[in-house]
Amino acid sequence: MNFTAVLKYMLFAVAVVFYSMVTATAANVSKDDLQEVEKKVLQQSIEHKKLQAQATQINLELSSISKEMVDAAKKIQNTEDRLSLMERQLKTLESDLENAEKGFLKEDENLIKTLAALQNLALKPTESLLVQPLSPVDIIRSAMILRGTVPYLEENAEQIRQQLHDIANKKSKIEKQIGEISKQKIVLQAEHQQMKKLQQRKVALRKSVEIKSEKTKKNMDKLASKAKDLRDLLAQIEKQRREKEAREAERRRKEEERRKLEEKQSADLIKSAQQSITNIASGFAKAKGKLPLPARGKIITRYGEEKIKGISAKGITLATRENAQVISPFDGAVVFAGPFRGYGNMIIVEHGDDYLSLMSGLGNVDVELGQMLLAGEPIGNMPEEENAELYVEIRKNNQPINPAAWFKI
């Protein structure tokens, strides 16, 4: 063997040794990295299971908050009713006072003259006759007439005192009524604040579990992807372990599918709740004639009335207080929440058995798409303006039906 051949052989041997060293190092590094990644995946899996348990607990707490919100909404609507009644009573009192003052002012001049005459007679009845340029007979006659007039003047004076006393009483009642209305408005404001706190608490609970679940999902996806890359690297370097790695990959694939299924069940609580709403709300048909109106107010348009020439109302319209509380009339799931064409803010709640209710004209919406609701749970408020109007429909198989038969009107 010549020198050139020996040199080539030596170079080849060095290359083989170097390649083997690099390969072995890469394999060791990959194994260590894979073990670390698998450890992290396991930790994330444990964390995910904890989140599932927390989600169950949070669901129970959300249910409790929903019941609190139902009670709070009822208190708000009752206070709205009391306030509306007190405002109507105040208008009646003000009208009575205005009529009394008008009647009093009409006779003001005559009453003043009557009082002046009565005062003159009381202080100096004799002098008032002596100064008159009359004959003795006429003076006697005038005195007799005045003596007969005194009881009449006293009667008029008593009537004046009664009218003034009545006006003073009416003013006192008005002031008292205004004070009571102010107190009720403070109560209503406090109840709205309490409702706002409950809504914020509910949203915060839902967001917390959603954020944690999303963060865990991203971490698990990232680690799983890294683990897959490392397994591929090991498969290329260590061919003799391919069969074992294939079994490991299959096991991990099934574990990944199971994890994703559990994650979907945890992250999609609202959807599962929407599916179960059919069972919860199966009694909607039995509630006919017992449903509460979504808001307190006066019906100004009834089903079937002609609104515009040739167009009849498909629901009812309520005139409500400004910022009035709006509730869900029955258990259900929110299938639409937000602005819609000329309807303003609109909420549609599915109640099961192909029934749904539609409310539009709200100032703000406090529910989300897919959210599960209890009967009486607050869903929003009317605009903060006078002459607020809430439009309400009941539908069966997406066709409007007369809601008068369903609500306690």
C-alpha cells in the first residue's frame, strides 16, 4: 500500500470517528432535551386537570351568582314600580295645588276688600257710620244692614283661612313626596351599583378560567411540538430505536387526543350548557300565562296592532323608565346579543322546544353569546333617556306568536 492510500485511509478513519462522536453527542443532547420536555408536558397535564376541577367549582359559583342576580333584578324592578307610582302621585298633588292657587287668586281682590271691611267694623264701627253724609234715618238703616253683614263677612274670613290652610297642607305634602322620591332614587341607584358588582364578579370568574385554560393550552401545544421534533431527531440518529419510538409516538398521539378532548370539554362549558338547556327549559310551554314581562312598564303597542299602514306589530312594546332593568323571562341560552339593523341592541334567548324570546331597544347588553340564563336573570338595561321603549317577541319555530297569552299582563 503506497503513502497516498495510507493517507486516504487515515483521513477516512478520522472522519468516521468524528462523525460517531458528533452523532453520539447529538443523541445524548436530544435525549436530555426530550426528557425535560416530557417532564414539562406532564406538569402542564397536571395543571390542566387542576383547571378542570376549578372550572367545575367556578360553574357552581357562577350558578350561585346568577341566582343572586335574579333576586337583585327583582328588587330593582320593584323599586322602579314604587318610584313610578310616587311620581304619578306627585303630579296629582302638584295639579291639585295649581287648581287651588288659581281659585284663590281669582277671588283675591274680593277677599282683600272683605277683610278690610271686616277690620274697619271691628275697630271702629260707630265712626264709620257717623262720617257718612246721610240722614239720621239712613244712618240707622245702614247700621242695621252692616250688623246683618258682619256674620257673612266672618264666614268669608273663615273660608279664607281654610283655603290658605289647605294650600299650605298641599305644599307640605308635595315637599314630603319630593323627599320620598329622592330617597327611592338613592335606593335604586344603590341597587344598580350592587347589580353592576355582581355582573363584574361573574365576568371576572368566567374570564379567569378562560385565560388560564388558554395559557395552559398554548404551553402544552408548544411543548408537544418540541417533543415531536426531538423524537424525529432521535429517529434519524438512532435507527435501531425506531420501533420503540414509533410505539411511544402512538402512545403520545392517543394521549394528545385524550388531552384535546378533555380540553375541549373544559373550554367549551358554555356550548355544553347550551345543549343541556333543552332539558332545563323543557317546561316553557307549561309556563304559558305565567311569564314575567322582561321589564316593568306600560304596554303601548299590542300584538297585531297596525304600526304603519299595512304593517302590523309582531310583538308588544313597553314604555319603561330610563335605565330600567331588563330580565330573561325564562331559562334559556343566549343565541344573539348585540346591535341589529334598526332594532338597536337586541337579545335573543332560546328556551327549548323551538321557543325563543326576542328583546330589542336596550341601552346596554350584559350577556354574551352562548351564555346560559336562569328565569329572571338580568340581561341588560334600557337607555338612560325618557320615553325608552322595549320591543318584545315570543317565537315558535321562528314564527312570531301572540305574547299576551304568555305573560302575566
